[in-house]
Amino acid sequence: MDVLPSQGVEVNKRELAVCLGVSLPTVSAWIDRYPDFPIVERGTNGREWRFDVEAVRGFMRRREEEEERAETARAEQIRQVSLPTTDPGDIAGNDVLTLDQIRAIRATDELRRSRGFLVSVPELRQAMTAAIARWSAAELSVLQQAGRDLALPEPVVRALQDRFADARRQFVRSLAEATEPRPHERLIA
């Protein structure tokens, strides 16, 4: 709420803070943050800052409108790129689905698959298996080369290979568990 009149009135920094109902540090922060903040006269030693209250109010209104538009644009961008975080088959935490719900889920999945948003579990397993095989071959080669370059004894190189192989087996086991088919939901007509 305004405390001082503002029509064509020039005020110092403290008076501006009072007119706008903000703190003096807030006014200073605005001046620092916005290079185009409307200043009639910059303060120096012995000389106070001068501001036109109406110019500052107009500037702050425009900034708020710009920030609202930017926030709306950011929210729209996030909405456009966000993916659902829940399984569309999990309707209200229910494991009992109607035939119409199942058809809707299948149609949605087919659309997502056709647009490249979904891959089948067998396709994923095949791609991951091929990637792990390539990684394993590269890993073995790197370990052997490191053993030669560093003149490591053969038992040390084999121990490293065994550790990497154990880590790979654990990864493959975790991957297999993650891609296990879930129990089918009960169907009702």
C-alpha cells in the first residue's frame, strides 16, 4: 500500500522503499538485478539517489508480467516434454481392470510404441544383451592391455578380470529382474 503520493514525484531510495511497501535492501537488489531499472539520478557521496515513483511502478508491473509469461512458457515446456510417472495400467492402484480400461491401455501403448515412446521388453533385453557383450569384449581388451602396459603379474590381471566379471553378472541379474514380466492383472468384463 502506498504511503506517499506518487504522481510525478521524485523520491530517494528509502522513500521509494516506503512507497512500494518493500525493504531498502529489496530496492537495492532490484537496482543491481535490473540494469534498466528507472533511475532519475544515481547517488554518490553526499548526493541521494532519485527515482520517479510512477516510472518504477510501471517498470515493476512490466517485469512481473514478463516473469508470469516466462513462468507460463516454462510450465508449458515442462508439460510438453514430461512423461507419465505412473503405469497407465495401474488405474487408481487397482489390479482389477475392466475390458474397456484394458482396451484403452492397449490403444495408448500402441500409439506410444508407434511414436517411439515405448519399446518391448524383448527388444530391450536384446539391445542390452548386445551392449553388454560389446562392453565385456572392450573391458577384457582394456584389462589385458593395462596388464601389459603396467607389467602386472598374470594373477593380478586375472583377479581384476574376475572382479569385473562379477560386477557384470550382478548388473545382468539386476537388469533381468527389472525386466521381469509382472503378474497379469485380473480381468473383468
